[in-house]
Amino acid sequence: MSECGWLSDRIPAVALGRAEWTQQEVQHLSECRACQQEWEVVRAASRLGESLVPAADPEATAASVLHRLRRNREAGRRRRGAWGFAGFAAAAAVVAALWTGGADRQLDRGPEGASVVAGQLAIPLPELEILQPAELDSVLQMLDEPSAAAASADEPDLRDLNSDELERVLDSWEG
């Protein structure tokens, strides 16, 4: 191995303070321009980290991360609890409205209230637009009454029909 190769292998150890130059190596370093340049590059590289701020303590960083995770988990539990409470409150309000009959009282307003409710329908019924309010109220009251055409106890049930009769009923429904 040449003297330059030997010196090149020893430069990192000397730069880190693990070894010292011998008298022969100092003499070669003072005479060889290539070895001087390599020595300068290694010394400059070893000084690069001196101005850096020391790294954060890994234990403190881990503790900080764990604390934040706990805090986020607790906040999530509080949010879920709040939503659960809001859902429970909404269900209680619905039960209270049904229990007190609030929904029935709002719909049972009499003839003058019926036309107001019918006026708020979002269903387009052009046939009903030509009716006077009194006529419209009578139509709405007829809709609320039980139908005379409803199945009574004397009429047969669909399960009582034979296959021919059932086929005729289905054909009449299809139009």
C-alpha cells in the first residue's frame, strides 16, 4: 500500500480523535498536496455538526406524544358522550310529544285549520285548485272518515280465493 493510501485510511481516525499522526505521516502530509486536500475536507466535514442544536430528549418527546394521544382520546369520549346525550334528549322529546298527544292536537284544528294545513301541502293537485275552501274541507273530511268500501267481515279475504279468482283480481289491478 502506498503512503497516500495508508494516510487516507488513517485520516478519519485522526479527525475523530481516536489516533494521532506519526512523524512520518506529518512529513508526508506537509509534502503531498492531494493528502492535504483530503485532510482539509475531512476536518471541515467533522466541524459541520458543531453549530447544531442538540437533538430533543427522546423520552420527553415520547411522553409529550403519549400525553397528546391521551388528551385526544378523552376529547373523543366527551364528543361521543355529548352526541349520545343529544340523541337521548331528542328521543325523549319525541316520546314526550307522543305521550302528551301533541301531534294529534296540531292536526285537529277544525275546518278552518284544515284548509290551512291543506294549503301547506307540497303535493301538486291541480284538480283541487278549482274547489272553494268549504268544498275542499268536505273532501278532506271525507278522506279522514273510514271508507265504506273497506273490507268488512263478510267480504272474502285474498287467502280465501281460488287460483282463478285470484288471477282475475290480479288482472283487474294491472288495468
